[in-house]
Amino acid sequence: MKRVLWMVVLASVCLWSFGAAAQPERDSVGLGVSVGAAWQEGSTDDIAEHDWSTSFNWGFYVNIPLIWTFHITPSAELYKFGDVNATDIALAFKFIIPVWKLDLYVGFVPGLTAVGDENLPHVGGLAGVGFNLFSNLDLFVQAKYKILFQGDQNVRVLHANLGVLYHF
């Protein structure tokens, strides 16, 4: 009887270890790309002279987990309002809340936005949800609200994106 019990324990450990090796690393570095839309909420005198409207945006992300529930995410997003090109370079600090098979997250996003020939600092917040599609590929949806500072005035911009994140 002891021999059968030991064989069951050994078989369970072997199966568990093989199964664990096949699972994707949830705390591995990832590269992502997203597409979406951006909307301007406010305006300044200098920026308002341009034709601001809803814009298509896209961007690249690097997801770097420091611990499973805290990630830093450098990103570059490009969008256009009227004739003015805008590029965001930011570093998001994301707090992950795992719920069932979803990764809900909220975060703080400081960075710089190049608008035309100006470089404007910005700060903002983001919220989103990620879902593991298969193996090492996640799908995510996120919204980011940021404030661009220009002298005494500011511009508020809302981004909504859908993207994929590839884990190494």
C-alpha cells in the first residue's frame, strides 16, 4: 500500500512540474502594440489655433513587471489632431489586480508630449483590463486620461486603445 501511495505522489509531482513548465510566465517582460482613438477635451491659445478633433492613435509598449502586481510600462504613442502631429513618450506605473482570468489595472502616467515644435510635460492616469488569449499573447483594452501643461494653461486628452501584448 505504501508503494502505491509513493507512486501516486511521484506521478503527481511529475505531472505538476511538466504542467507548470508549459504555463506562460505571468511575470515575464512583454512587447505590445495598440490602436485606438484620442479626443481633446480642453484647449490653449497656442494649440487651439490648430484644427483639433478626434484622432486615430497607435503606440508601442514594453511591459516590465517588477513584481506580479506592479509593472512599469515605457510607451510611445503617436496621434494627430488636424494638421498637428503629437507624440507621447511616457512611463506608466501600473498596479495589477488579478480577478479570475482577467488582469485589471490602474496606474499613473507621467511623460512628455511633442506637439508640433513644442515639448509639453504631461501627467495622467490609466485604467484597463488584460486577458490572456493563449500561451504568451494577451489582449488588453485601456483608457488613459492626461493633462498636457503649457504655461498657465493645459490641454486634456483622453485615449482609448485596444492592443496585444506578447510575453517572452
